[in-house]
Amino acid sequence: MPKKIIGMYVHQHWAYNHPYAARTWTLEDWRGYADGLHKLGYNTVMIWPVLEIVPDPPTESDRANIEKIAKVIDILHQDYGMRVLLTIAPNVAAKNAEAAKYAFQDRPFFYCDYRVNPGDPDAMGKMIAWRESLFRPLAAMDGLVIIDSDPGGYPGSTNAEFVNLLMAHRKMLDRLRPGIEVVYWMHAGWEAYCRYYATAEFAMGPDEETADVVRRLANENPEPWGLTGGRFPAIEAMGQGARMFPFPYGMIEGEPTFPMTNFGGDGAYTTGKSSGPRGILGNAQTHCVQLPNTFAFARGAQGLSCTEADYVQFANDLIPGQGETIVAAWKSLAGTDAVSMKDAETQLKVIAGQQPTSAGPLKGLLLGDPQRFINDLLMQLRLRAALEEFRGAVFAEPRDASRLASSFSAFITAAETWQKQHNYKNNWSWPRMEEALVKLNDDALNTAMKAHSYLGEGQTPFEKVQNGFLTVETYTPRLIDAMKAARSALK
């Protein structure tokens, strides 16, 4: 009987700096991260190689990425005995001319993609044939996970068409290497997302629609096959629970999300404990920033404790002798006390001044220089402290114009400094920031903040949804620019 899955999803959609974005990882980065995951107890890695937007013909950078992922699969199998799943959106393909303008590491997904109509056999056949050529070097994978939405879907498409699409991938996998599992990832629901494209009004689909896909799939019996995502109770009631490993998305880190370390609460830990019959999968977007929840999720999945002392030991295994200082910084980041954040910053500066800073047995999780990890914490502490001081000024009654202007300026500087470090450009949802920015009552800033609603301009609902995705690709730098303009207006 295979071990229960304790898995991590490595999401390569968003293009930003090394080592924050997984797209940029070197083979040694992958080896180090795999070593750290393995030591924490993870036994499965799911990778999105983002083959959907590889142009025909592929660029040199695309070929290099596929070759690298093939080697990563071998490392995970041979050195760590880990399962390797790959994932792909169901019916997304590349706009060849647009995609060819970019190297893989820099290519913006929603500038370069389109949806293939699942009701068009000719178009589907061409898509599957192209995917087969791209997956051939990756045929050592253990399974291919196909999501039912976000961004897959097509206006008016049905569950029957979606199951046909899954079966086309089953046949493709059999040609590549018999025994590769096809896994249906249950998310918003195929027909629900097709309605979204048809109306520009989003709603999660009911369990019954997802159960309909599972029933249709079971009738086709595409062995080996499995299930992941949410909706476990509905699947268990159908008698298909044994195929299921839950995938509670966003419990380690949301996505897309502005890189900030999550700490505190028991969300990741408790979620890790909610393993299904086959195990459980977690996800992160900026892996080197999201270490506390990566640790907590694995502890929960193994039924181990997750106390403050455990966190300190974990941090000591990252940078020996600095566990208490690092955990104090994580705790401050989780709060709203600017004074506490500044105290934590003072303590971290002592470590930052020690050259070189040594790394411990979990050094691979740092994805490089431990000094960079400490500096990242410093930048985040400054940003969070600056936000709290700005909030204090903007919500003060009466307002002090000088205090407001200086605190807003300090917040913008801290935000821009951290953003330039990682260069993440996409959606940025931070309620405490948004509440303060709205309080400024600046029309241009308010307009900029509406851009992360995921709806853009267009002649049809489908175009509005697609253009909304495209607009979010550059949301963060545009928001910072809008903040700068609002700062000038304050003066």
C-alpha cells in the first residue's frame, strides 16, 4: 500500500525574481528545496510546468525548462523516493506569435493564452497532439492533474465535453507511458466556470455538477485515475472517496498573492491534519518566504506537535542559533504592533551584521543565501510597521496632515523596496492596506484598486473575464504608482 500523500504544489504561473518565483529555480534550487521538503516529511511534489503557453516552435528557454523539469522528476524519484505529479489547465493553449516574444521565465500567462473550444474535435485534436510532444520528455511523471476551472473553461461547454477532454488526456498518457495516473482536480466546477465565461458573474458550482463529472468519469473507467481538490464529502458519498486526496487550496499561502510570510493561527496545521484516504496536498506560491506554514502543514499531516518550541527548532534548523530571533520576527509579522515589529527588526539587524551567516540542515528551504532570508524578513517588517503607522495617521481624528503625509510616504517607500526585491507584479489583496487607502478618498487610487476585480473591458462577457485576468498581470506596480500620485495630491 503506497504511503499517504503529504504533498506540496510548486506553482510556476507568475513571473517574478529569483528565487521567489519557482520558474526561475535552478536545478540546485530544486534539489535543495526537495531535500528540505523531504526532511519535513513531504513525500509528493506537484509541479505546474506551464506548458500551456509554450509556443510552437518552442523557444530555447522553453526547451531548457522542460529539460530541467525532466531532471527534477529524476531527482525527486531517485534521490528522495517522492511521487511527482504534473498539472495542466484543461483547454488553454498559446498564442504562438505573442508567446514567442518572451523567454519562459518572463512570459506573462494571460497575455499569451487562449481557450480551445472543447466542442471542436479538430481544435482539440491539435491541442492534444501538441501537448503530447511537450510531455514526452516528462513521461516519468507519476500522474497528470487536470483542473476543471481557473483558467480552463469555455462559454456553453458541458460536463460531457469536459469528460471527453479528460479521456483524450488519458489516451495521450497511455501513449507516453502506460501507468501514468490521470487526476481530476475539482475546483470551481467545469460548468460553473463555463457560466462565468458566458456571463462574467462568478459563482462556485454546486456539488452535484462536480459529482456528475465523477459519475461520467467512473463510467469511462480511465484507470489509473484519481481525484483531488475540495468537495470530499460529496465524493465520499458516491463511493469514490478512496480515490481522493484533498487539496485545500490557499491554507499555506493564497495565490495569486503579494509575497508576505504567513505565521500564526492553526489554519495550516489543522488543515494538514484533515488528510483524506490517499493523503493531502498543500500549495505555496513564494516558497522561500512561506516557510512557517510549510512546516506547520507537514506537522499536522504527520500528527506531530506544532508548538512555539517546535517553530524555534525549525528556525534553528534553517539558521543555527537564531531560532528564537526568527520566530519573534514571524510573530511580529502576524500582528499589528509597529513597536514590536521595530524591536524584531533591531534583533534581526544583529544577525544581518554577522558575515557570513551559516545555514543549518534545512538550508535548502531557504533557496540560497541565508543572508537574503534575513534581509527579506527585515523588508517585510518595515513594510508592515509602515502600514500600521500609516493606518494610525489616516484614521486619526482629527488628522494631522504632516503625520499623514510622512507616514504614507514611508509606507510607499517600504512597499516599493520589498516589491522591487521580488518583482511580483500581479494581484495584491491586503485588507488592512485597502481600508487605509480607501480612507484617503482619492479617485485615481480608488479606480486603480478596482482593477483586481478580475473584470476588464470587452464586447462579450468572455472578453471581459479574459481581459480582467490580463489586467491583473500588472496590478501591483500600477497600484504603487497610484499611491505615489495620491501622495503628491496630499502635498
